[in-house]
Amino acid sequence: MVGNRRTRWATTFYRSIDLSPVDVYVKPELGIGWIPSSSPTINRLRNIVPAGAVVVPCVDEVELLMAVSSGRVALTVIEAAGGSNAAALLALRRLREEFPRHPVVAWCDVRAITPHDLLAIARAGVQDLIRHDLDELRHVFVRIVASATQRAISYRILEEISDVVQQRLHPLLEYVLEHSHEHLDRDGVAAVFGLSRRTLQNRLTEARLPPLRPFLTWCRLLVATALLDEPGHTLDSVAAQLDFHDGANLGVALRRYTGTNITQLRARGAFTEAVRAFRHAVVANPSYEASLPQSSSAD
């Protein structure tokens, strides 16, 4: 149902501004939705957003949902201040209904908002609360944007490869993707799911996926290639973000796993090529077909 609603919103958006999907989805900047657009606080937000990000003011939840559906907005900031926060709560609840994984943060004036409203905002599904009176507001917001970008990339990868990763392993895949900037060891990952390393390895084997160590590397490389496709990212900057020794080490890993050097990867679309290589590594496994649902004789 969520996918159908997303399609309807996207169709409405395309018709309203007469743009093709290609026009909408080419995003040279990170869109940060802001609601309500009439708030003067938007000017402060514009002063602290990181390079490569643009604030997208939205009049109401309908305009915000259209912006999210079209791909113009990858992160939403909802202002929660004194007075009525009904509009903010409505927008947040509609976002959670239509796009449950979309990252949302609340910009709060803790001196003006009541504890009751603050609790309602938190329960409605925000991932972070930003106190507007923080001294290092820019630093905090940059961290939040980076986290939101990481989540968005993780969801994109999951959608691309979910058909070759069994449903029961999706929580593992999501966890590894969202923590790809950390040093993950096999025992630690297994422990998160209450398993031994051997048991987790057996589950990957049963699903015809790569062994645990290569699986963790594949996840980091898929995130790396998605970042490399974004403006402003270099091999060295992505390597530092994802805990590789340096850019050269990341380049070697990419060539080893995808069979293509970094120059060719970026020319062809690094993420597309990495997904293709991962799918080939899984599907080319002689035992892969055994893990697929078998058609009945009546089909």
C-alpha cells in the first residue's frame, strides 16, 4: 500500500509542474524540507546547512509530501515551538503514514514548547530533536544530515538488492548498511542479533549469500559507490567516512570485488556497477537457484 500511495503522490507532482521523472530525480543537491514555510526561523536553518544542501520551504503537509515523493527532499525539519503545533504534528503523522522510513527531525525551542507537545512530537516519530539554542548548532546539524544521508543510502541499497537477499536477512542487511561507517567485526554483528558467528555464517550460506566477512565488505562498498556518485565526494573522503585505510585501499577493494577500476566505475555510474557486480556474485553461485521459491506444477 505504501508503494501505491507513493506512486500516486509522484504522479500528482509530475502533472502539477509538468516535469518528467528524469527532470525530478536528478538531484545535484541534498533537499532539506522545512515546514512551515512562513516561519522566520527558516533563515537560521539556511545559515547552518552544509555545503551541497538546499532548504525546500513547504506551506503544508500536502506540499511536503509531494516534495518527498518526487525526490526533492531527502530530510525534513519540522519546527516545534510555542503555541499550537497541530500543523507540525499533522505533517509528521502524514509523513510517517506515507513514507515510514523518511528521516525527520524536529527544530525545538525548549523554552517555549510545553512538555506535553514535546512528548507528542517525539512519539509521532522524529529521529532527532534539534535545540535551536545550542552553541554548536551547525556541527550538530551537519551530523544529523550525514546520518540522514546514510539512512537514505541504506534504504536505496536495500530496495536494489532485496530480491537476492532473503526477507529474514533484511534486518541484518539494514543494520550493516546503516553502520558501514563503523568498524564492524563478525562476532559483534552476530551478537547484535543474539547469534554466534557460526550460526550467522550458516544462515548466510543457507541464503546463498557470500561468507560473513565478504558480505560486510560488500555492504561497505555498496555504500561507498553510492557516496561516490554524489557531488563533492572523493575516493579519499569516502574512504575516511567508511573506515578504509585510505583512498587507495578503497580503490583496491572496489576493483577486487567489482572487477572494474575506479575510473571506469565512476564513468559508468559507480553504484549501478557495484549493484550489478553484487547481484552477479550472488546469482552466479551454482547453488543460488536452490534458495528461490519453486513454482508448483499448476503454475
